[in-house]
Amino acid sequence: MTKTLQIANILALIVTVVMNYLSNTGIFNDNTMATVSAEYQNFFTPSGYAFSIWGIIYIGLAAFAIYQSKGLFNDKKAPELVGKIGWLFVISCIANCLWIIAWLYDYTGASVLIMTVLLASLLGIVIRTRMEMDLITMKKIAFEWWPFALYLGWITVALIANVAAYLTKIGWDGFGISANVWTIIMIGVAGFVQLFLTWNRNLREAAMVGAWGLAAVAVANWEAHKDIAFTAVAVVAVILISNGVHAYVNRGKHYLIQKNGTTMAK
């Protein structure tokens, strides 16, 4: 079963990367990610540069895929991570691909549900691996935790943006509350999520990606909607300060090192 999971993880990532590439060629419904996003432009839509984070996320996931393949072609023991994650990574990749199809074919409501599944699968990985809750070696942190922490941070913000796009599509009136106010509320919710991830799961890396996304919301609204832009900047500042305080409070509890056959905290 372990080798099956290792192969499935690699193939699932390859398919996901290919699908993401094709999503920007217009091959699906003559749409691209950008054209659909522009159609449902709203105040929570981040500036375009924010999506470059996908490059870092996929580099991290590629590193994970290579790392978890240890023992696939020889007698070396596979990382315990493979069994802990099980099929959750494959599920996340399937959800990613299905989201692309739903988004490009204008099934915006379905795309929200699919992204929720993606978020749930990532949270499952966080829980199963006890991510950032135990002291492990820096190598394991880099290959087992960081790829998914970065991924999770982006999806927490992307899901809110996805919901905002759906509400824009159906012409939701916001119960009489202005779009500006709702956007400020959503920014606050996104900020709270990042603080929760930081202080309850030690996921500062996820919070940094969340801050990246919110900063892009500020940039997108800088000229026309100062109230939204300033709110986003303030929330980003709170996240960064929170990360700094959390890092200070947890100093000396970062990772394990091997020295002279002895394992110690660093």
C-alpha cells in the first residue's frame, strides 16, 4: 500500500500541475482563470501578482513528492509521512483539478464546494501529521510541513475570494449592507483565521501566505476604496506582528538537530 500511495501522490501532482497550466491556455470553455476572475471582479479580488504564490506552492509540493518517494525504487524505508497522509494528498489534487473545471465552466457555486473539500483535505493533513505541534528535524519540517502550510495559507484566503465571486455572480444584495462593509468583514475573518492558525497550530508559514493574499487585496483597492485598502493593510500588520510575537514566545522550540548521535532541540 505504501508504494501505491507514493506513486499515486506523484501522479496526482503531475496531473494537477498540467491542469493548472492548461487552465491558462483557454482550452477549457475558451476561458482562463483570469477571464473568469475578471467577470466576477469584486472588492475582495486580489491584485494579479498574488497568484504568483502558486509557483512557490508547487515547488514545495514537488519537493514533497520527491521526498516521499524514498524507498520507492529500492529497499530503503519510506517516510512515515506517507502512511499518515494516506490518500488525503491525492484527494486534494483531485479537488484542485475539479475546481479548475468548475471555475472555467462557470459552475461557481460548485467551485466553492470543491474548494471546501480541498481545504478539508489540507486540514486533514495538518491534523494527521501533527504539523508544527512536535519537534522534528529541519529536513522534515522543510519537506513534510512547509509545502502544506503554504498551500493551506493560500486556500484559506482563496476560499473567501471564491465565495465573494459566487455572491457577485448571483447578485447578492448583502442584506442591505454595502459591499465595502462586507469586504471589510471578510478581511477581518481572513485575518482571524491566520491568527488562529498561528496561535492554535503554530502555523506561522500559513499566516504569512494569508498576509500575502490580503496585501494583494489592499493593492487592488488602493486607488478606489481606501477604507478597504487600509483595513487590509492593518490586518496584514496585525498578522506580521502576531507572527513576530509568536516566534519570540516560542524561541528555542524550533526543530531537532542530530549531534554526535544525540538528538536535541534547537
